[in-house]
Amino acid sequence: TMVVGDLSRKKGGPLAGHASHQSGRDADLGFYMKNAKGKRVAPKRFVAFDGSGKAKDGSGFRFDDYANWLLVQSWIRDHRAGISHIFISRPLRKRLLDFARARPAFKQYLPEAERLLKQPEDSTAHDDHFHVRISCPKRQAEICHEHPR
């Protein structure tokens, strides 16, 4: 189960608490996680994690490296969506990239993951969810503005 957070308003425009999420191209998606016994859990909320993969709230949840990597890899492999970036905290970015580097089957996706995964400079660290941005469709280029962060 994935927790889906904010998307955007039905007809676009400002969304409280966000500098983005105004054009229908942004989504906040919770991380996959395991409990202290290593069993995958269906979270009911976003949970923040540190770079070691431990939940910051003391709940005992652990960042699920494998499931989160497979999600990122699926975004990389599916070119239909045209992902422009995936915000995540620097420590969790490093964790995911190190996980993939250690497994030969995932190495081919590393260059694209390194390009897409980033911590925004002008926002929160994104240690409790992925923020995924879809690129501006070519037919809407005149109304879209990509902000490099």
C-alpha cells in the first residue's frame, strides 16, 4: 500500500503549504517501509526517516530499500510519464543509490536515478515522502515553467 499525499487543486492554482503542486504535475508519495521485525507494513501516514533508514519518530519503522528502489526504477523504466525530478532528502538519496550500486541488476539505472533524485534547495528535505514532478507536456510548453532546483 502506498500513501498518496498532496497532488493539486482540481483546476490548478496555489495549494496551501506548497510552492509547487499548482499545475497537476506534482505528487507526494509516501515511502514503503517495514516494521521492526522486517515485515512490510501499510502505513497510514508519511513517516520521516534518517540516513540509516530508521524512522525519526521512534516507531521502529524502517525504510524499505528494496521496495523504494523498485518504485524509483519503475519510474525510470516507464518513459511515458516523463519524470523531470524526484525530490528526496540527501541521506535517503545516498541510501537508495548505494543500495542500487551494490546490486548488478540495478546498476544500469543508476545514471538516471542520480539525475532524477535530488533534495530541493528551497524546500523541506523530503525525508518522509517522494515528491515526483512530471515534465511539462510539449503541447503545453507555453504555459509551463520548469524551475531547476
